[in-house]
Amino acid sequence: MPLGKLATERMVPLSAATLAALDEWVALRGTHRPLPHPRTGVLTDFPVHPARTPPGLHPAAQRAAHRR
């Protein structure tokens, strides 16, 4: 969890529905190889946001998935 200004953990309360949705998403996404964080280099397990991917990557991935 990112640290706040005073080097303390940030805590965000979650509703039961939000927690259930996150649990479901984590179960569906499977496991991924940790990647180095671009700023720190520390291995981090986080998905790449679609807004950060090249424009043609998503359609190419969809086409590749349909070929299986």
C-alpha cells in the first residue's frame, strides 16, 4: 500500500459489496508474474491499466484470444 505524507499506511474503508467484487475479480484474474515497478524497480503484482497500453494492443489481444 502506498505510504502517506507521514510515511503511514493509507487505509480506505470498503463496503461488503465492494470487498466481494474485489475478491471475485482476484479469483477470476488468476496469478501473474510480478513486474518491476517503473519508478522503484521493486517487483510488483499489479495489472496494466488499459489507458496505459498502446492503442493497437487490445484489439490484437482480442483477435489472438479468438484464435484459440
